[in-house]
Amino acid sequence: MLRSLLALALSLFALHAQAARVTTALESAWRFQRADVAGAEAPDFDDAAWSTVALPHTYNVPDGETGGSPYRGAAWYRRSLDVAPGGATRRFLEFDAATLAADVWVNGRHAGRHEGGYARFRFDITALLRPGPNVVAVRVDNGKLPHVAPLAGDFTVFGGLIRPVRLIETPQAHIELLDHGGPGVRVDIEQLSAERARLQLQVQLRNEGDQPAERQLRLTLRDAAGRSVAQQSQSLRLPPGAPLTATATLDVRQPHLWQGIADPYLYRLSAELMDARTVADTVQLPVGLRQFGVDPQRGFLLNGKPYPLHGVNYFHAGRPGRGVAVGPAEIDEDLRLLMDLGLTGLRLVHYQHPAYTYERADQLGLVVWTEIPLNALMAETTAFRDNIQAQLRELIRQNRHHASVAVWGVGNEVYRSDEPIRALLADLHALAKQEDPSRLTTYAHCCAPDDHPMALQTDLASYNRYWGWYDGEFKDIGPWADKLHVRMPDKPIGLGEFGAGASVVQQEDPPRRPEPGGRWHPEQYQALFHETYAAEVARRPFLWGSFIWLGFDHAAANRHEGDTTGRNDKGLVSYDRRHLKDAYHLMRAWWSRQPVLHLTSKRLVQRPAGLVDIKAYSNARQATLEVNGKGMGTVAVVDRIARWPGVRLEAGRAVLKVTDDRGSADGVEWEIGKVGESAETAKTAETGKTGETGEVGGPAR
């Protein structure tokens, strides 16, 4: 009798356990071939000669990082998948991204096709599985598909299963998984004040069983300490084989607002589908209570107050030898470097980023502009329009619950200025507002008049400007902004991109102006560029945001410039993340609340004797320089720069030390040659003997 009761209890436990959502990572044991192999979808196909890889994985290393022509075409992944019997269980394959298009087969039967390389997608594979071993085959294609964005761009399209893949198991009645890759739960902030927040919730449900299902939906909002602050339950009858959307309202008294980097406070919402007393399925989402806005005169507003929005364009957490096939550890390293910079916002370019990036932005308090890959080119076809709209819908459905996301980007630098692109941008803006009326939209404009209709279809006007690099002079940026603001006083305007290339192994002080496409990009010139831009931008609070191009150097197969082929070197940090360029320290001096003091040009360790201008970046009031123990004077810090012009350096060793009025110090040791010796270039990225190396992991700045 006891054994029978125990067996019954174990059986019931197994049924309940089987009913809950289970997620299994499918990271290892993938067989791979970089070729379009006929018949590779067949379950009995012999893949023994293929290589074995783990995810995330790209098939464009090293050819996507070293210049030239990276492989653009199909490749195959295959894996065995063991499945236990479970007639009352739904099973889904979830792909966080597959670049650019993916076809999926299970046991030789086609599960579906997804077009678009950077968004999450799922397929219900329940009907294709059998108990025991199954074969999953995926054909990924990063070839140029005429209707799939991006059609072009200044970046490598790394092909492959570049983000994780999972098996998700749910009961027949579950929270929707096929809503364009979204969580199935929507949160809208209907009212928000210091006294009260009102949230409108929508939960999409689906019953794939052949009988109605009686369920209870329990919605709970918890504060950061895990305490319930609002809850609602409702009984539901889910019809068989059909979707149902449940709605609810949650009221929060004295809400704790999400206040950007100062206080990125997050609640947590759990949506639980109850079968009697058992949680049959659940989704949990972070919730930040905040409001965004923009004033054409005062700039960006967070919770009704001006909030200076400055940051960088962040392409991806790519690493040498891995391309974009990286994970949370690399994203965390990047965000640590960027937070140390002192930024308040990020522009995530030029496509949807990994889910983890948005999660961390929520937690860190970063305000995010995120966009779809409508870049450089468009096609005037229905298929292209459908694809780019599908990618926008996926971006919004998958990320609209994130407190950090403030701006939906509908495109970047499309190189035409006619009615078809204006109409497409207008339609994308309308779709974004239909999907999410609470947020702002923008388009990054570059190559037509500033007031061209294509630049003005979105809520915010954003401009990519590079005076002093491609054309014009550094000083042009301020008058341009003033004139545009006068011409369009009611339109919020901002800077989507501005920057200059820099190699840490190419040194010249003072620098000549380099050719943008040339092989000589001295680090000092990038610093001069940002010295002017940083000061001019800071004097214009009407700019709704400003985003430096670029946070980190990134792979761009078609570039052959600076010290490395296949690289865009406009980053403030090198591609391998080892070197913080001088411009990085300049922006720290502008943005960080921590003390900053940094001597510039420290990597140019061999110099001729004679007069030299010496600079330090600082957010102190004044700074003092010594050379070989001799005082060179105390100067005021103006626009975050302390300058000592015409300092004479004699042949031999020169030990420089700079201090500020808060007790911070930095230093460097240079080798001074004879008068007239050339010192145009330093062939290595060594810093010499410095008090602050400027490298990741060096002494505290």
C-alpha cells in the first residue's frame, strides 16, 4: 500500500513537473560545414566528416575581420536532440539569432524559415518530434538576399548561429511563444506620478489541447527586495486550439521611479498560469517605472526633467578570433568600460542586439536608442518592405518591456533622397507608433539636406556629422547646430554619430590631418577632433542626444585604412579592448563623476629635443606639471584640458608628472633624442613607463 501511494505521488509530481515550462540550452555537440550541402536536412545524412562546434558560432572568422571578401553564403548545422515521451507537452526551438536567414528541419521535415539575422525567433516543433533521438538540421545563409535587410553597410555580416539556441517545453495551455519572438506579456505605463503608478497588462495565452482548459492567471509585481506591491488573479477558460488575450490593471502606491544611472530601480513582474495550485507556465519581466520625453529647447527629459543624454554608438561585443560569437562575459566587460566612461546613453547599432545587452542596460540605468538594419540601401519591392517591417515588429515586441529603451530607430544613412525612401521611413515610423505609442522614433540622417523630408518623418531628427574628418573643420559643428536649431526651432535635433579614426600604434604630435581612407591614423588627431566636438556639444543643451562613433573599433571587411585591414578604427577603445585611446580619457573628463587626470600622447615615447606642447585631460579646476622634478607651472583646466605650451625637452630621459588640486597624479617617461630627429611614429603600442598606462587593467585612473 505504501509503495502504491509513493508511486502515485511520484507520478503526480512528474506530471506537475512536466507541466511547468522547461528551458534547455542547446550549446554543444553541433556538427558544422561551411558549404551548401545537398540533402543535409535528411535525418540519415552522414555528417561524421563535419567539424564539431559550440554555440554561439560564426563561420566568418578570420575572414570577416581581416579585410578582403568574407564568405557570404550558406552553411549547415546539425545536432541530435533526445526527447522524452510527453503527449501533453508543447516543444519549441528558440533561436536568439541566425544570420541572415535560417531554415530549420526536424527529422527531415521543415519546421520553418526566418529571414533577418539579429532577432529572436521560435518554431513549434511538437508535431515533428518522436520519443528518443531526433535530428535538428539548420541551414544558415548570410548571402546577399535582395529582400532581407541589411542590403549593405560598413560592417561585417558574420554568418552563423551567432547567439544561443534553446529547447522550450510547455504544457498545452501556455503563455504565447509565437508572438514575433516576444515574451507574450505586454506592460504599458498608463499613469505615473509620485503618488501612484497604473500599469495596463496584456498576457497572450494559447491552448493547443483539444479540450477547453480552466486556468487561473496570477499577476504579481514585486519590488527590488522581492516584496509583492500589487497582485491580481483572474479565472480563465481557454478555448481549444485558439489564442486568448487577458488584460489586467495593477496600481502601485508611491512608486519608486527608474531614474537612469542615478537610480536604475527595477520591479519584477511575474505572470503565472495556474492549473489548480500548480504553476503550469510563467514569464517574468523587469519593470522600470519612468517616462521619456524631448523638448526642442531643453533636450531629453527623464521623468519630466532635463537629462543630458550622451554616449557612444555600440556595435557589438565582438572580439578578435571570435567575431560576434560572444556572450555575457564580453558584454559585461564592454559595459564596465563604458560605465567607467560616464555615459548616460547608448545607441545600439545597426541592428537588434542580444537580449542580455538590454537587460544590463535596464540594470545600469542606460537610456537606449535601438534600431533595425535599414542601412545604406533599400529595395523598392513588396518583399523588402515586408521584411523590414517584420524586423521592426520583432525589435519592438521583444524589447518594449525594457525600461532602458527610449527610442526606436527606423534606419541609418540610406544613400538616396527621393519619395520611395521618404515613404518607407514614414511607414516605419507609423508602425513603431502603432506598436508602441509610448516611445520616440528617429532616423540617422547623413547624405541629403538637413531639412529634407526623409530626415523629418520621425519624432526626433538625428544627424551623422564628421566635419574635420571627411570634410570641413572641427569648428564647423557648433555653427551648424545653431543654424539648424534656428531653422527648425520646434524639431528636436541630435547627433547620431561623430568621430575620427585612430590607431594606438601610429603616433604623431602634433598630428597632420590624415586621409580618412589612408593608412596613417595617428591617435592624436582623434583626440583633437573630440576636444572640439565635446566642448561644442556641451554648450548646446537643445541637442536631444549625442553619440560618439564609436565605443569600440569593430570589424568592417571593406575597410583598408589605419594600421589594420578590415577594421573601423574610430572607437574610443581598441577592438581587443586592451587599449583605451586618449579620446576615451577626454570623454571621461567630460562625463565621469570620478576624478580624472590623464597625460596625453604617452605612447609616443621617443621624441626629438626641443619645444613641445603638453596636455592633460582633467575634470579638476587646475593642474601642475613637473619635468624631471622641475616645475613647469600650474594652469587652469579649460574645457577639460590643461595645457602647457612650449615646454623645452632636452636630450636624455624626461620624466613628466602632472598633479591636480584634488591630489590626483599621472606621469610618463619619454626618451628624448637629439634636435631634428624624426618622431612621427611609434611602431608599437607600448606606453613606456607611465603612472597611468591607459590600458585595461592598469593603475586606477
